[in-house]
Amino acid sequence: MFLFFQSPMTKTKKLIGDEGIIFRNMFATSPLCCPSRSSILTGNYVHNHGAVNNSVDGNCSSPIWQKQSETRAFITYLKKQKYTTFFAGKYLNQYGKLETGGPEHIPPGWDWWNQ
């Protein structure tokens, strides 16, 4: 039996990769969504930002995370340098729940927020 394997995302590769760069390896600080996104937002490893799993109890968008790490996310530094900022897409897993401030909570530093 012959198995044919086609490279995924061929259109994306043609439109972006062939015109720029292709990353052949990818590394993440954590295999879990919220801790990894928290690392991207803060530039810190999990043991420094404290989001250890995808639950509020695990510090995913918890009031403690919002008060400590969220106020020091990279976007707050860009905002201080007068950048206009925009966010669209998934933020953190527990974002928008009543116990984390509901969808009314917009993290500091964002001019345009589309969650």
C-alpha cells in the first residue's frame, strides 16, 4: 500500500513561507495553553508568572494574575512608548468568566480589544 503525504498548509507556505522564512522547529515553554500564552504575554517562564494550568485556581486569568502578571505584560510597555495596540482572538482560557471579571475586563495596554 502506498501512502501519499501532502505537506499541510500549502497555500500558507506559498503566500508567506516562500516570500519570507520558514521555521522548521518550534519550542514552547509549556505544553498547556494558558501557561504558554501567559509566557508569550509576559516573557516569563511559568514559575515566574504563576499560571500553572488552564483553570482559574491554576492562575489562568485569575484576579491574582490580572493584578500581578497582566499589569507587566509586554503590551503595557509598548503602550508606554506610545504604540497603538490591537488584540483579536483567544486571550487566556478563563478570560470572560464572571469569576475573572467577565468580558467587561479588558487587560491594560490594549487600545482595540476584540475577544
